[in-house]
Amino acid sequence: MSQYNRRISKIVTVGKLPIGGGFPVSVQSMTTPHTADIAAIKRQIHDLETAGCQLIRVTVSDEAAARALPEIRKAMTVPLVADIHFDYRLALKAIDAGVDKIRINPGNIGNKERIQAVLKAARSAKIPIRIGVNAGSLEKELLEKYGHPNAEAMVASAARHIQICEDFGFEDIIVALKASNVSLMIAANRLFTEKYDYPLHLGVTEAGPPWQGTIKSAIGIGTLLAEGIGDTIRVSLTDDPVQEVQTGFEILKSLDLIKKGITIISCPTCGRADVDIIGIVADLESRVKHIQQPMTVAVMGCAVNGPGEAREADLGVAGGKKSFLLFKKGEIIAKIPESQVVDRLLEEIKRLSESKEEIS
Ligand code: SF4
């Protein structure tokens, strides 16, 4: 489907989900309530799964969170990832609770015995570890050596954690190199691929509020994916995580790495239009959000580019005087008044998704 030559990394399996090795890029997110609030976590997991999220991470910051894991795991259909910092006992409890992956940096959990206990438990449970390097929390020695958080320092940090695992013969590893600075995140991931073949989890961390965060994530994650780098992604937004998942899928769709849901092709409108393109597209977008079936729908303001785009899409409308010409699979099938255009498009979307016709 995609024109990009994907980097072929090792394959690491999380639950039943293969990551790396050219398998489809998966989209993940992280829950926001306290993990011990099982009811709230379950509600959010349900929303995330409905949005198509393929991997869900919960933070395990204390004993109460660890105790909640078995019940949370039972309520899920996608793999569960436990996010752990520093406390190796919580990692052991999470593995015991049946999580499908743990995100932990082995170099941060203390002495060799503790590290080995966690790696041994992960190995017997057959679950991978995700090493997550964050430019904002690099080791003091690396900051002293490199002066500031740069790509070399980030890869050196990852190398340190990887080495600990490899010394123990543990290679079931996924790596993330995240930064809130997009250029740094791109540079670190590029550098990593020159040295390792572990699968990469991509993300621009602390990307910010939805509008800024979406742009930063699309550029950071998108640039790397367009170079064939990246096996799973998390868009990080200061917003509902469902929004992160939707944004993640839009990034993958933009690069033709997946086909999912309605792709709206719409013109920016201009003085030539005699129809309210902005209002119509906003209405259409809100009413097709739940549709998973891939389909392209063009909404164009006038005859300049309208018929061309409308003809190429599965469904398309090209504006005229307070009316639209409706195209289906390249053929004009009706002329409809502006007031009915969204309802009619929805009817046709339904009809097309129920038919056996091939959808682009
Ligand atoms: S399709 Fe027509 S209305 Fe839309 S931007 Fe182009 S010229 Fe303007």
C-alpha cells in the first residue's frame, strides 16, 4: 500500500500484536485517570478501543495501581502496557498481573540483582520491554559528556539500557527516543537506526495542546515514517487520548500506511464558490467520524477543480449555484440542492459501504 521502503527491524510481539519487521505501524495511547480508579480506566480503555487504539499503556506508579492491573487486563481486547519508573517491585507485580509489555528503563531500577529479576520475569512471561529514552530526563553523566540533550546523548542512553538487557541475553526490546523538540526527535531516531535493528516506537513527547501537538507530531512522526523508520506510534497531546489515536491514524493515512475511515478531500473554498463549503465539510466530518470503512469523499466548491477531484474519489460533489453535482465512482448520478448535500452523501456512503463495490 505504501510507497515507502520500510526499515525492516526485528519483530517483537506484544500480546498478539507484531511490532517491527515491516508489519503495519500500530497506533497506541496512554490512559489519563489514576490507574487504581478501575471504573474510569475501563471507560477510557473502551473509548480508546472503539477509536481503534491497538496498544494501551497505563501508568503503574504505586501499589494500588499494580493491584488494579489484573482487572484492567481482563476488560481489554488489545494488549496492555505497564509504564514503570524506578521501582522494580512494581515491574514484577505488573508482569505477574499479566501485562503484555512493560515500559521500563533497566538502568534506572537499581542494582544488578533487581534488573535481572525484572528481565528474568519478563522472559518467563514472554513479554517485551520498551526502553523509553526522553531528552528531558537523560542521565547526568551523559549530559556532562555531551553538554546538552542531543541525538548522540539520547542514543547513548538507549545503548546503555540495551546493553544491560543484551548482557542478560534479553533482546525482546522495543525502543523509543522521544523529545519535545521535533528536530531532535528525528535526529535521534535516524541515528539509532544506523546502529540497531530493534523496532522503534515513535513519538514527539510533551507535544503540547491539540493544535500545536498535532502539527509537531505529524512532522516528527511523519518525517520518520516517510523515511521508512518507525513501527508503532503514539501521538502525545494535552487532550483526550482518543484524540491522540485519531491523530495517529490520520498521520498513517496521510502516508498511505493504512486505509481507514472516511478521507475527506475538500477545497479551501474561495470567491468562486456559491455554496458553503466550510459549513458543509464541518457537518460532514462530524457525522462520519465513527465510520471505519475506508472511502474517499470529495467536497469541492466549483467547476474549476471540482469535477476532477469528485470524479477521482469514491464519492464526490462539485458545487454550482446553491447546488452540487454528485459523482459516484467517477460518474455523475444526481444534481442535489445545497441544503441536502450532507444527508445525501451520508446515504451514498452507507450504500457504498454495504455494496460489494471496490472502494479506493
Ligand atoms: S474548487 Fe473552486 S471554490 Fe474551491 S478553491 Fe478551487 S476555485 Fe475555489
